[in-house]
Amino acid sequence: MLGQKSVLVVGTGTIGEPLIGLLCHFRDQLGIDDVVFHKRTPLMTDRSKVLDLVRRGARLATDAERVAEFEKIGARVSMTTEEALDGARVVIDCTPSGNDMKEKWYRKYEDRAALFIAQGSEFGFGKAYARGVNDSALDHVADKYIQVVSCNTHNLALLISTLGLGDEGPDNLVEGRFVCIRRANDISQDEKFSPSPEIGSHGDAKFGTHHARDAWHLFQTLGYDLNLFSSAMKLNTQFMHVIQFHLKVRKAVTHEKLMQRVRANDRIAMTHKKSANSVFSFGRDHGFYGRILNQTVIPYKGIHVSEGGHDITGFCFTPQDGNSLLSSVAATTWALYPETYEKIIQCLKPFFFSEV
């Protein structure tokens, strides 16, 4: 049997694995009864990961026909997929198949679960969400499905809201232009490494890449219609994403004023570092599961303001996975404790850094 405040995480990849560990570590503070994770394929290369997640207190679920295969490699299965879905109050899909899973599985359990969450790749799964950007748009009656936007979209959204909108609101932003300079693949992945810089295509006629498109949909939940465009490319590195941004604003602003806004936002970390590897190394040494939970890392000398004060240009680093983990936990806690979730998730505060 599962408790009334049980959470099911589907997938154990670059987001799923640290999310399961985070939920187990903060289970008492977050008020979660049980943490269950679903894994479909019993790979020997993943056995150590599965066994350690179970050791941390998570319970393994899989499809009924795979139970014997998992037990054969020494992984004890606690329940089937159907039993896990039947008992979960919140389901967090961390696979690239969230929309397919929604139609195949999740709709059958809509009356059991309070919320289904998917990650950034699953556009259209539900209402776009990023912690601290559009919490006010969440609706317990209307929102059964939520899409936590991608790590780079989190970064874009924070840059837009903090530097572009400021205290003036959506009319202050004339336009936002972004170049997402992405790392090739995660250090945990063996495939899809780029041997040299690789440009991305502009698949969206209006927004360029999905980063600006998703950011537009994120702010649209607040009633904003922003002028955004993004490009993307990959570099032959596994460390971190970098974003180059240009925001044009109507009300002139000074560099000092922008720095005041940046320092006041605890989801922004500042740094004197200039390289992705040194920022990444800090996260590996001091973050939770090696992740920086801040939504962006901005170099102290990374923001430039034009002489007239209307053009804001700069660079920043994206703590990939970390900002998605934060939003997934925030949405989960919102579903379980809608009146007090803001206070509850402050247990994560020690893993936010004012400086990296």
C-alpha cells in the first residue's frame, strides 16, 4: 500500500535519477509518504543506480512482464506499473515519451492523481511552468497536466522577467533575442556527442527554436504576448549550456539598477568565473547531486547596458537539470499542499547559491 501523499517518478535518466534522490532526501520536509520510481528495462549497466535509489528509500515499479527480469539481476520490485499509478498522488514523467504516456497510461488515472508533470521536451503535455515565473497561473481545478519547461527556457524566462520586464511589466520589453550555446550531451550519456560546433535549425517561423516558443507560452499563461526569438547551436563540450542574450526595453535602465534586481533574486547566482568548466566544477563539488538549483548563473561582468539604457546584452550559464528539478519539486509540493507549498519548499534553500 502507498500513502496518500505518494509520488511516482517515471524514468531514471539525467532528470529522473537526481529527482528521485532529491525527493527521498527531503521526503519528510516535503511531506511525502512514498517515493516510487518506474523503470522499464533491467540493464546491468543501470543495476548499481537502481540498487542505490532503493537503498535511499525509493520503491521500484515496472511492467508486470519485466518483474522477473529485474529480480534476476538482483533488483527487488515493489509493485507493477498499474499499482504505482493507482496509488500515486503526483506522477512526474522524466522520459522523452511523456505525451505518449499521457494517452497510453495517465488519462486512465486522472481521477486518482492530483497532478501529472512532464519535462521540457514534451511540448503540449500541459500548462507550461517554471518556478517563480508563473506560479500565480497554476489552477488546481483546471491544471491536471503541467509541462516543466526546459533548462534553457527557465534561464530565458528569468532573464526576461528580471532584466526585461522588471517593475514595469510586459509592455517594457520591446524584444528579446537569445542564442542558446548548448553543450553536446550530458556527461552521463555515451551517444550524440558533437565533434565540432554544430548549428541548429530555426524550425519555428515566429520564434526560431523551441526555447523562445516555450518561453512565450510560459508568459502567455500570465496574459503576456512577448516578442521573443531564439537560435541554438551545440559545442563539443559536455559541461554546461551558455546563453547570449539581447533585451531591448522601453524604459531606460542603468547597470546598477539591473545588478540590484539580480542580487535581490535568489534564483540567480552570480560568479566571477568565466568558463563553463569552472562553474560546472562548483556545482559538482557543492550542489545537490552535483546540480546547482539556481535557474541561471550570471558573471559579474556578464551584463552590458548601452549608453542610452535601452539595450541589455550579456552572457550567462544554464545549470541544466537543476532548474528543472526545482520546478518539478515545486509543482509536486503545490499539488500536495497548495496553501503552504511556498513555505515547504524552502527546505531546498541551502542548495541555492548567491555566488558560484
